[in-house]
Amino acid sequence: MNLKHSIYIFLLALFINGSVFSGVLSVYNHPEIKWNYLESGNFTVYYPSNDSVDAQKVLDILIPFSDTVNFILGAPRGHTDIVLNNYDEMSNGMANSVGDIININTHPYYTVTTGNIPWLRRVARHEFSHIATYKALTPLNWTPLRILTMSTIPQWFYEGIAQYCAETMDDNRKMFIRDGVKNKTLLDFNFLDQTAINDLIDGRYYYEEGHGIIEMKMKEDSIYLKRILKTQSILGLFLPFHLSYIVATSDFAYDDFVRWVERERASIRDDSSPSYKKMETPFVYMKGFKEKDSIAVYSGFNDLDIPVNRLVYRKNGKTHGIDNDVGAYFDLSPDGENIVYSKTVRDRHGTILEDIVLFKLNNRKHFYITHNSKSTNPVFYNDSTIIYTEFVGTKGELVKYNIYDNKKTVLIRPDSNFEYYVTPTCYGGKIAYEKIGKTRYIRITDGYGNVVDSIYSSAGESRHPFFADDTTLYFTGYFCGRPEIYRYNMNEKKYYRETKAFSGHFQPFFVKDTLYFIDYHGRKGFSLEYKDNINDTYEVRIKEETDNVPFAEYMPITDIKKGKYNPFTKMKMVGFIPIILPEFVDMAGNSIKFNPRFVLAGLFEDPLLKNVVYGFIGSNLFDPSPTVYLNYINSTLYPTVSINYLRIPFIWRYNASTDHFTYYIEESAQLLFNIPVVLSNSPEVYGGFDLSVNYRREDTLRTIFYDGRFYAGKGNGTYNDDILPKKNIAISVEDKYSSKKLLCPENFNLLNIEFNLNKPMNRRVVNHLIYSFYYATGVISRTSLFIDKRKYGGFPDYDIPQRVEVGTDYIVGRNLGKGLSFITLPYINQLSFGLFSDNYGFYKISNRDIKFRSFIGVRSNVKISYYYLNLLVEGNLFYDINNKNVGYHINVDIGINGI
């Protein structure tokens, strides 16, 4: 690809950065799924036919919230489309900057193991705050100008705004920052002022530090955000990247960041905490623990990079596995014979759900109590009865289930919408649970659901109740600036603080005069600790008021327009932008002739990105020649259809006597049909069939050929991306037929089977295995059809090459260079070195001759990030065993991060 190609594609990618996800989303758009919509005010919510309740929730949440955020940020009102995705784990939420579209995954995996119920409220408000920020940054309310202004403020600033507008700085966030300040693991400003961090811990700092700084500035100046965004919408047109942000804030030395850190450090300067005894556990990151007699049950993660929450039990000194992808809450029956837990499942459409599962210890059998439901937090009421939370509509009910006669009854049904009853605990006929609505506190009822007591306070929330006996209830309280373990005596109506944490304690469990709990340790994860001195307590007074810790308001919306989604009528122009591309030609005498190209680029799409049209039309300004690009993606029909056409004239030479240019024309077109195949309920297992007709013209030489391809695979992640793959296996079969192949004068048929495997070991070592099998009929005169000659040149003229690559790469470091300067510098996102062996075999049909060629060598990959730009440099130094010579290969790629 020559330089002129590169310049254009870079600019086009800049224009459609919001649509960069279009190609990704179209893969997941499932043409077999029917869509509906709800519309009210400035919002339209699109949802699969089985997700109408969540669509109603989003309207109830965002309509009263939107006016407040628009006022805080100085954003104009405008229409926002919201797409609810309940069938794939793509992203928890994403705000598309071009088109003002929000994509929300309504049931992300990690919430299954956190017990964090109001997820939809949090992600909807967060992503809409991004949309409002984009609108506030848009000069003249013309969307394409966001390209210039959006890059003028740091990305942590975007996330800080969204966190500030959508959520409060609660005790969980303070706990996280507190630990980072004490252990000096916060991101310093030079590193914070970069692109998004994918590490799970650093990524959390990335959000919470931005939140804290924005909160501090807004307390000092209530119109700070409105003023900065308005200034940036003007300065961003003239000052690139973050220069206008530095000018607008006058924060050359990052004083705001330093002041915020000092403020946080001062708040913990005189604090100390006692040490508790740690329990040896089968997990590095603990999520839960229960024990009865000789049986201990554990739940947790061994590796946060592979977040599979496992459930195991220990008996007689041996550890036995129960299940994977379980919830954080589970219980052991009083007689010690059964374990009940919740588990992530998928229905036939791929929707992520939770079911309640009973595990019998005597025969190690699993029995599903629910099937494709939304249920969680199971607990034993007695040996025969289980109580759990089941989500019905907008409510979370407490359900009672008998494991012997399989009868289910609703125990407590919430009165109002958006109420959830979760984390129940039972003892002696009493039930304690969390009531989540506009407040979050603990209720205590009898076996019939009648309220007998409550634990609530304006000082903070109460969570995770656990009965020790008839009159004693342990719970997690948020009354002193961090979560602590408290004890409540129901007869005396008194509260006692049982622990003193530095960061936070959670999920109390009491057995045999010993109090167990989960302790938070920042980067070190969560440990299981215990306290056996139950007399070491502190009596505390808790204000008993019903208005504690109010959640943000929601408003039931009744003025709603309903309908079925039509991708053709919903299609609209998202934006257009003029682009001038410089183009020069060398003339005799080393003079240069300038003939710039003027292009008008546009983007059309529907909210679900099932129909996407983007492209441009233009011409050179002097001695014009048409330039056309069109790409249309349709994932509504089945099979899906994609049409692509490109015509670009490049200056070949200039005739001074006639003052005319001669052009070299490149032209290509493709009609592609794709039939996705559902191979499994898991999104990691994919497959399909492609059929395409391709046309290509280079000056006067034209080529037409057909491609057929079957593909199937399992895995996620790639080595050169920021997140290492957990597993990645892909198999593809291609069948091509050419009538006028550019590099092949005669017709041929090709069969290609390729197998790829990338397997990480110990989180730093990545092993590779790639095998390509080719079978061809006809005469193939150039093996460059199959081999990258830029990498290894001089291959003999043999018909059917076969290739095997074996290699190992070592990840030296990621996100390096975070403390080099007080100003923002490029940093190394990923650095790796590796060894490899490439082996090729060639078979000459005419004389049945077999030749082999092998290469061994070392390679390195360096991915450098700076603001929104990525630079990937791959270098290979190899030894050709057959020809006994040394060669090298260097490849450079430039990319743009999505906003």
C-alpha cells in the first residue's frame, strides 16, 4: 500500500471512528432475531422481543436523568438511540460518538458474581453522560466537527465526567482509592493521561481517579464542567490533541491531580487497623465461604485475567470441584448434605441468565431448580426448603422452594417497581434480606414475610446479613467511611462494630465462636480472614432513619410509543465532512506539480447498525478524475449481504506540454454473502459460511474470481491486542476459482485449511501453532499467492506450499513508562520477545519433486501508545536453514483507539 492510500484511509477512519464498531457489531447482530422499540421524549430504545422490561427500565431511568446532565454539562437536547443487547457478551456499555447511539449489554458476566443488582441504572446513566459530553463538545451542533474537539480532552476526563454525573463517590470507591493511596499503587498523572487501561486493577483506578478529581473541581466551582466543555468546543478546532485542554485548565504541572492525591492522603494519615488471621484458601481472590462441621465450601477466582468464578468444597483434607461460572452467594444445608448456588446459563437465543442449582454431596449430582430464569442468592431455610431471589419484570421477589416436592411459592413480592429483595439469610423461622429500592438496608421478617425489625441509617447502607443465632445478626455496614462488619442484638436493639478495616470488610459468616469475613487488599485481591476474639467489639450508635443513602430518582414513564423495528425506515445520515487530500507528482527538473483531491465523505446507518453505508465521492481539483468509495453492510437479511466498491485514480505522470495528468486507476468491487451458524450457546464458539464475487482492476489488467469459505472457531482475544487470549482456535476452509487471475495466467482451484492456536501460559508466555494446508488444481506460477514474500523472499516455483509455524513469545512488560515526566509522553503498551520456526513444504506435480524450506529466528513486538494513537512495530531476524543466510523483516502498523 503506497503512502497516498495510507493518508486517505487514516482520514476516513478518523471520520467514522464511531462506526469503527460497525464491522464488529454487524457480526453479532443475529439476523434471525426480531427487534422492537419503545420511544418517549428524546429516547428510542431498541430491544430483542424478549427484553421489553429492561427497555421500559431504561426510559424510566434516563428521561428524568437527562435534563440534569444536560444542564451540568451545558449540552443541547437531542435524540439518543439505545440498543439493548442481551445475547452476547460484547461490552458492558458503549457510547457511539457518531450517531449518538448507546449499546448496553443488559446482563454482563461479572455482575453475576458481585451481587450488584442495579447494573442497568449505572451503565445507562454512565453512557448517556458520554453522549451529553459529546454534544457539549460539538461546535455549531455539527457532528463531524467532534472529530477535532473530542481528542482535545484526556480520556480519563471523559470517564471522570461520566462517573461523576451517573454515580456518587460511595464508600466502595473510597475504599478502592484509600488502598491505592496507602500502598502507592495509584496511576500517576503521566500514565493516567493516556488511553484506556485494560488491566483490571489499573482500569478501576483509571475510572475512580478521574471521578475523584472531577468531584473535587466541581465542589470548588459548580460550573467547572460546563465552562471547560464550552471552551474546548471552540479551542479544539485550532489546537490539536490535549493542548487546548492544558490551555483551558492552566494545569501545566497537573496541580489538580497533586492536590487531589494530597487530600486523599491526608484523610488516612492517622488511620491504623489491627491485623486478623488469614485462612488458607484454594483461591487467590476470594468471593465467599461457608463451613459446617467437616465441610468447607469456597467460591472465588484463581486469576482475574480469566474471571471464571469457581465453587469447590473441602472434606477430609481434600478439595473437590462443584462447578464454574457460579454466583458469589451459595449455601450449605443444615444437615450438610446439599449445596445450593446460582449459575450463569444461556437460553436458546444466547441470552445470559442465572439458574439455581442443587448439588447433592452424597452422589455428586447436580439438579437444576430453575431453567433459563433470572434467579440468584439462594439460601437454605431448613433442610428441605430453599429461599432465593427471582427477577420478574422490574421487581426481585423472594421465592420459597421445596426440594422434595418441587413446589415453588412467592414469599415476599415488592410493592413498587425497581425494588429487589436479595442476599437472604435464615435462622429459627426468621429471614433477613436486603431491600433495594430508593434505599438499601436490611429487613428482618418472620417465615410469612411480616416485618419484625430493620437495620437502616442515614449514615450508610447495610448489606450481607447473616444470622448467628435467634437474636444475633452480623452484617456489612457502611457507617464509618468504609465497609465494616457489625453485629446487631435484636433483643437489646444495640449495634457493635466487630472489625476495623483499613480498606474494607465484606460478607460476614459466623460459626463455632469464630467470625469469618472477606478482606480487601487492592492489587492483592480478597483474602478470607477470621476473628476468634468475639469480645473485642465496639458499641456504636446508628441513627434509625428511613431515608438512608437515597438512590437517584427514576420516573415511571407512561407516554410511550411502541413499534416493530424496521432497519430501512430507521436509516438516517449520521454526518458528512469534506476532506482535502494532498497529492503531488515529481516532474522533470525535480519540480513538483500539486493536484489535490477534494472528497465529500458521508455516513448513513440505522441504530442497530444492521444497515451501514459509508463512503465518499470526489475528484482532483485540477484536471479532474472521479474518486469513488462505497461500502454497504446489511445484516438484516439472512444471509447477510455486504457490497463494497472503490475507485481511486493515482497520478502516474504529468505532461508539461499539454498540462495534463496521466492517471493510474485502481478499482475493486465485492459482493459478499455471509451465513452465520449457531454452533453453541456460548459466544466463544462461532461459525459460518462466506460466498463472494470479487472484481479487481489495476490500470488495464482486470481480474474476476469467486471465494467460498467455511469457518469455525473457539476463543477470544489476540496476542497483539491489549488483552491476552485465554484460548483461541480457528479452522477455516477456502475454495477459490479464478477466470483471469492477476498473478496466474491459467485457471485454478484452491483448497485451504488453516488451524491457529494461541495459548498463554503463566500469563506472560504465549505459545503459537499455525498450520496451513493448501491443495490446488491447475498451474500456479507464483507461490506469492500463498507466501508473504516481504518476509521470506526467493521461494522456488513449486505448486503447493504447506506451512507450519511453531513459536513462543514472552511478554516482557505491559504499560511501561508511566513515570518518565510530568508531561505526557508516549508509553509502551506491550513489549515482547520470542522464538519461532517456520517450515514450508513444496510439491511439484509435474516431476513429483518435494522440496522443504525452513526458517528459525527471533522476533519482537513493541506496541507504543500516545493519546488515541497506537504504533505496532514487529521485527523478525531469521536464519534460512536451506540457503544458509540471515534475513530480517520489519512491519509497522498505525491504529486509532476508539473513543
